Amino acid sequence: MQTILDVNSVEKSYGLTQVINHCSFKIYEGEIYGLLGSNGAGKTTLMKMILGLQQIDKGSIYVLGKEVSSNTEYLSEIGSLIENPTFYGHLNARELLSMHLSYMQKKADISEALHLVGLENADKKQISEYSLGMKQRLGLARAMIHHPTLLLLDEPLNGLDPIAIVQMRELMRNLANKGMSILFSSHIIGEVRHSADRVGILSDGFIKQEFFVEEKVTECGEHFEEYVIGLMRGEQV
């Protein structure tokens, strides 16, 4: 399988506080990778470093074989939804996506993107009138509309109702089946259990352990959640 993302011994500190410490993991083509960690574990910081929004203190990150600190060409291959998405509130969804494609110098089917995220009937309303869940869906549409190779989603199920959560999981799976690689973060065990192929537990600034979800659920049975909580707390399990 082709390696899409390669995070190699990355470190990041803010003053005297080390947030990321010798963190390494890889993501392969068509894989959904869940980055699971407690709030404040450094998940968002890692994603920002992948996007070049945060400087890497030590180590290296490669996207499609291109090092992120040396060029910006790789950014055209990435779609991202980091933290709370922000928009021009006076626009509607269709206008926003059209503007996004324009500055990305890309062409795509806006109607299809809105349909995929369940906003096909809301594109006439101004974004300022959208609920949190609708804004989350629009953020996803903006992130994936140009068909990126790698999709970064920071807490993508935030603000969604139960039906929308199921729809989001199905959409992520459909995108992965088409060859897109997805890295998403969460602090909720159930989200990664039901959405990810492989999980990396981020604790103490590094990937404490990785596992394939199906294999670990089979191995641990009813103790799966207890096992994962132990890893998230940094316990030796």
C-alpha cells in the first residue's frame, strides 16, 4: 500500500511545555485512521503541523513523499476541517464552495458535494442562519469538494445529531473506498471504534499504541473500552 502520510519522530513545545514528543505514525492509501486522545493531548497541534500551520521543532512529516517544511505543493492534495469551521456569514453554501474552488483553482460538482453532506436543501439560506451541525457539514463539504488524497478532520462529529453521525460515518467510508485517506481525531472511544480502520492512541505526546479496530475488539471483547481508557490515561496495559 502507498504511504500517504509519514509522521517521523516529531516534537513540538510551547515554552517549557512539550506537547508532542517523538511522535511517529503512518497512514496508507484508502485508510481511515483515528487519532484518539484526551482533550489537550495534542491532536489538533499534530494536524496543524501536517498543514504547515505550526512549526515542527524536531522530526519530519511527509505527505505523498514531500516534506511539509520545505514546500507547499502538497497542500493541494489535502482537505482539512480543523477546530470550528469559520465562514462568511452573508454567503450561502453554494456561493462559499464556489469561492473556495476559485482560489483553489479547482473544478468540482458543488451540487454533488452538498448532497453528500446533506445540505442540498439548505444552500439558499445564509450561513449565519446555519446550526452548528449544518456548519460542520459545510466544513466537510469544503474540505472534500476538490477530491483530496488526504482528508484531515478534527473532531468531525462535533455538533451532529445521531442520524447525522451515522451519515458522516457512511460518507467517510465511501470516500475511503474510493481511495481517499482520512485522518480524524476524537476523544470519544465509540467514534473511533465505529469509524476507523486503525487507531493510534495519543498519550504523553506520542502514539502510545496502534491497533486495527476489528482485531482489538475481537481480542478484548467487552473489555475493549476499559483497555483503551487505560492507554489514554498513559497506563501500562
